[in-house]
Amino acid sequence: MLFNSYIYIFFFLPTVLVVYFLLNRMKLVVGAKIWLVVSSVFFYSYWTPEYSFLIILSVLVNYGLGAVLQRSSLDKELRRRTLILGVGVNLAALGWFKYADFFVENVNALAGTVIPLPNVVLPLAISFFTFQQLAYLVDCHRGKAREPRFLDYSLFVCFFPQLIAGPIVHHSEMMGQFKQLKTKIFNWVNVSSGLNLFLLGLFKKVVIADRLSPWVAQGFDNPASLNLLASWASSLAYTFQIYFDFSGYTDMAMGTALMLNIKLPQNFNSPYKALSIQDFWSRWHMTLSRFLRDYLYIPLGGNRYGLSSTCRNLFITFLLGGIWHGAGWTFVIWGVLHGLAMVVHRFWTNAGLRMSKYLAWPVVFLFVNFAWVFFRAKTFADAMRMLKSMVGLNDIVLPKFMQSAFLADYGVAFSSPLYGFHQRDLVVPLLAACFLSCLWCSNSNEITERFTPTRLRLVGAVAVAVMSIIYVGSPSEFIYFQF
């Protein structure tokens, strides 16, 4: 089920809220938890009911493994083997569903074989709930997590606001909240603040990200036909689309959870204001960055064994992070680019070098924009065609008002650079508005922190709601919907 759909906004969410708080008011606390778990499984399997069996099986297996790891009588070696089994089972499931076709394709390409593709359908959110449960098993092994109740564990994994695309949460930051009395009582302040955050996210998704989508598709589906400015318009449209789409989803997830008196961890903090690549990753998909740091980078050795070891660990972490995002060489290259950027940044800072923020910001933003090309392109060849256009190796077409004989002598054409683009007259204003909002406007977290219900804010929320609801008529999937 999509957050940006009428059935979610007008039926599912209100029903879940009303029944949940009524059950708690009647002191049916266990019933309220069961209601949330059942609602979450329904939410997950709304389009494809067979998906429910996968997540239920995953919850059962990992709960059992966690219960074994929590036994105080378990000796150290058996505890280690249980953790290895848990990690292996989860990664095997993720590998089969996400990478089976990719693996067979590459075997066929390298060996000249014709092994039939298994055509495995990628289940929703498997990357997210797999990572969440891997973190839980590691925390159980470390003695940092303990959950004896199957119902509570099911709620931790299946809680519908963060189930499909995160944020990736830890057991310790979630289940303590569900056990507090204040989370069981309807709270007008949390509901109004959560609804405001939800509407901000809905606006980001349906009014901004979805309006950018046609330009992104038009450019990336036909990269060889783009001129210099058209290629930049397409790449920047995707740079802003993925931000407003994913951060919009996160806002809706956090807003929904807040209506239930649950605070999810922050996942975005104005990433396009970053002044270094390390700063970018401390602001973008923050819970994924936290997971990769705590459960991959640090276990690999972190920065404890010198500069060369640190750089190796950084590169491996981002390479695997790229592979996690999708089954394709473009995702591998995207991870490699960010891994190399982190290595360069580490050498730069270790050498004591500094860069003016007026130079650092465009360097980081342009790098991120170029790297997104590989993330979005269907193939490596398409990505290279797009990049060739962006550096002027294809046609250079400038607006007629810039016409000059000097430039014409070098093969520059003068016409409409965005001729044929969907609603091309809106491209520049919307991209400029996105750019300004990312740089100078308060982000959702800052707005929520200082939010207090007032009549003026009510009027603003109603205006945002009306505008957003108009565009909900044809809901589109989130970019991270099947990662």
C-alpha cells in the first residue's frame, strides 16, 4: 500500500489510529499490539498477498535465532555459530530474491552459456527488513538487545510506518517507546505535529518529485538524443526527484509514527547542503549510514589500524552499500564512486588540507549529481551517454538570445535547448525552486521541532493538503519501493 493513495489517507490510517487508541483506552494493550501487527501485515501485502508469507517466515526464523542468542547458558562458540547461521540465512534470502537474475545474467555473459533466468520477483522492502533483523541478531550476540515476546518482536519488524523503506531502526530505540504508558494515550499535539509532517512529505512526493519524473524519464530513456543543457536538466531533475521522493516518504513514515506517539530516527538532514562527501553521508539516508558504520565499517576494523586500512574499509563499505541498493553494475559503479570519494576525502583531511565552503559545496554537489547518473541509468552505456552529453561531447544548443557568430563557428547551435521536453517551460522554474528550497529553506526536522498548532499553520496545512490530494489521484510508487 502506498502512503500517497486515497485508501491509505482516508481509510487505512484513520482506521488504524481509531482502533489502536480505543483498544488502549479499554486497557486491551495486547489487543492493541496485535491490531498494529495485523494492520502492518495487511499494509505490506495489500497489492501482493503472497508477500506476507515471506515476511512472516523471516520474522519467525529471526525471532528463533534471537531467542537462542539471548540464552545466558549458551557457550561462546555455539553463540558465534548461531550468529553466523543467522547472518548466512538472511543474506542467502536477500541474495536469492535480489541478485539471482543478475548472477545468472553475468554467468551467461562471461561463460557464453544460456542458463535460463530464474525470473525471481523482488519482494517489497526485503533489503530494509533484512538489515533491520541482521542488526537485531548482532545486538543480541553483543548483549545489547533482548526480546522474549514474539508479539513485541513482530511489532518491531513489521511496524507499518517504517516497514517498506525505513528508516532502519534499532530494537532499543523502538520497543522502549511502545512500553511507555504515554504512547498508548491519544495525544493531540503529536497527532497535529505528525499530520503536519505527513502533509509535508506528501507534498514533496506528489507535487514536487512526481512533477520532475517525466523529465527524468524522458532524458534517461533517450540519453543519446540529449544536448548539453537538456542532459543537465535531466540529471538535476533526478537529483532533486530522488531527494524529494525519498525524504518525502520518510516524512510520511515519521509523521504516521508520531500520530501513534512513536518517534522514528531522523533519516535526512539537508544533504544537499553538505560541504564534504563525509558530510553528505552524515545527512543522507542517515539510518543506512549508521547501519553500515556500526555493522560493517567498524567490524572490518574502522580507523583503528592506520590510514591504508581505514581507506580499504571505507571503500569496501561503500562498495557493498552500492550493491545493496540494486542488482546491476550501475549500482556497483555508484558505490565505487562514493567509496573512492570517501578515500580521497580521508587523504585530504589527513594531509591537513582545507577548502573554502564556497568551493567545497559545488564540488560535493556536482559529484553527487554525476554519481546519481549511474544510480538512475538503466545500463552503463546509457550512463556514459548521459555524461558525454553533460560535458558537451554531444550537441551544444544554447538559447537564441545567446546567439553569436563566434560560438557558431565552434559548432554551437542556437534554438530551444529543451525542445520536445515535457512541459519544458516549467523546467527551469521548478529546478530553481528545488535548488533554493534545498539550500535555504528549513527542512522537515527543523519545522517539526518548532511546530506548535496555530490558526495560521492550520490554514497552511489545509492548503498543502488540498494541493497534494489533487495530485494523489494517480499515485506513483516511491523510488525506494522495491530496494
